[in-house]
Amino acid sequence: MLLRTSIHEEDLDKIESTTKIYCQTLRLGWSMINSKPNLHLTQHLPKVIKELGPPRSLAVWAYKRMNRTFGDIPWNNKPSEISQTILKRWISKVQYQWISKLPNLQQSVGRNNPLIALHQPKNISASHKIQLHDAIFQQWKLLVSRDLRDVVNLFECKKSINFEKKRYCNVKSHVEDSIIEYSINNVKSLGHIDNIVSLVGGDPNIWWLIIKPFKNLENNEIEKDPFHPFPDLNCSILLDQTEDAIIINSQSVLGHAACLKNPPGTFGIDQATLCLVSLHSSQWIGD
């Protein structure tokens, strides 16, 4: 269900009944086993699809669920098990909400109060200037159709940008928002954003993305890919390694991709791999 590129609403009743039979069988044959994570995931699929809608939301949910980052959901963890990072962020937000409702806030606590400064939103789009590596700079020249004789290799580098109502970040700022699907010459690929740059002195609204593509499986391991015989499935298995960096323009970006990391040995593949679900290619068929 997770890997299909489209889901019909009538399919949900079928998977609910199948899950019920599956639960009964497990209780009869494997009652001594307490933890059944795959079953737990399957039980929630129909409800999550109905609540969140398209498979793209489901893919993101599965990614977060499998990586245990949904610790802030009250029915998912006991308070003692909630991630400390999430807990601190929640406490900070509550404190900020309380402070922001105080009368005459600026007069009572002052503009430079450290508690207020603590809760100011970070400038995730802060920029600095860099020079591109020569190979990347030459690639960039090929993307730009104008006289480049006087162009200086000096670019403004940003942590994140927003376009098509989505936020894209470099990998150091936010790993999940850096994993993307992109297209070059009508060939789709997957990778992460290493940097986001704009030419100093050029149009500040035109940005390029430096991408590190994920490596494909070795030829002798492609047959071990369980999704390879099913090209219609919206899932790819690639190595948890990257190729040399390339540069693309923002129009080449198709959308984000959800990622699950697999340890060495998964699917019989010796090296660590990634399961990548394109969020751009997903679609929803229903009411």
C-alpha cells in the first residue's frame, strides 16, 4: 500500500479486513511474541490514509514513524520516552505562547530580554558568499545562456529557499528537506542538496542547487532489489553513498523524497542502502 503510486479509497476496506485476519493468525500461532512492528504499522495504514490523504503524506508519516521522531504525539509515547529535543521545543513554544499574551510585553520585559530572544525565529535563510569548485563553475556556465567572459566566480550561499510552496534546505540545515527528486534531460534522479547558490550581482531571485546524487546499486546487486521487477512502484533502492556533485537550476527540481536507511545486509545487499519514495510522483484517487 505504501509503495503504490495511486490508492483507491475502496482498497482501504480490503486492507482492514486482511489486517484483522492477519492479527487473528498471529495471536494463534505466535502469541509469545510481544513486539510486532510490521503489524503495528499495517494496522494504522487505513486510518492514516483517510486522515492524511495522498500517499505522499503517508510516505512522510511512515518515514517519521519508522525513525521514531513522532515522540510528541501523546498516544505514541509515554512522557518519559519522549525525545528530549522534542520535549524542550514543546516547552519553549508553550513558554513563548504564555509570554506573548502578557499585556505591554515590550514595556514589561524589554526588547533585549534574553528570554524573548530565545524564542525569536531563526533566520534559516541567512546567507554567505563562496566560490564554486572549478568543475561545478564550468557546469554552471553551461546552464546559463549569456556572455560569461566578465563573470566572477562568487556566489551567495543560502541554507534554504522556498518555491512551489515547499521549502528546500541544504543537507547540513535539514536532512529531510534536502532529499529531492530532480530531472535532467527528462531523466529522473534522486539525491540531496549540498548547497543553494545565487550569483553575486545577478538576479537575487534566481538560484541554483548543488546536488550530490545517490549512487546506483552495483550491476551484480540490481537483481537483489525487490522493487526492480516492478517499475510502476514508486520506490527506489540506492546506495547510501553519493556521486560527485552537480549543479542544477530550480526548475529541474520535481519535489521532495522520503527516505528510509537500511543497514548493510538488508535485501542481501552488502552495503548500506536507502529506500526512497518520491513524493512528487504520488497521486490520490478518492473523494
